[in-house]
Amino acid sequence: MSKRRKFSAESKRNAVEQASQPDVSCAQVAPELDIRDNLLTRWKREAEHQTKVIFGGTSAPREEELTRLKRELARVKKERDFFRQAATFFGKGSS
């Protein structure tokens, strides 16, 4: 059983650019890049349908920032709860 290979957004873009050249097909470019032609065809189709972000993720910078801030907020809340419990624990021991 082989592992699934992951391709960076840049390598996908480069492959699509090569396959988009005039008089060049996906079947010609795919073996050179050591990928299957149907995968390259799918990447090319996805690139044609997406106008804003091609293979760079689906979120805008604002959404990425929001996600990062939510993650940080969750971490800070866990820390706060931990310190609150620790203060309660140690406060009871000193009485």
C-alpha cells in the first residue's frame, strides 16, 4: 500500500501553468512531473473555476486571522481556568 503524496500549492500552480501552454496536453506534462494525467486535469479544471485563490486554501487572510485568534482565545481560556483551579487549590491549603 503506497502513501498518498501531498503537493504544495506552488507545485500545483507550476504544473497547471505547464499544462496550460498552447499545444501541450496534460497527458504530455504529467509523466514529466511524475503524476497521473487525471490528477493534473483535475488541478487544471479547479484552477479554471477558481478566480481568487488557486490551491492556496479556501480562506481569505481575514478568515485566517479570525481562525488564529479563536485558537489563541481557546488556549488563553484553558490557561485561565487552570490558574483559577490552582489558586483555589493552593488557597484552601493555606487556611
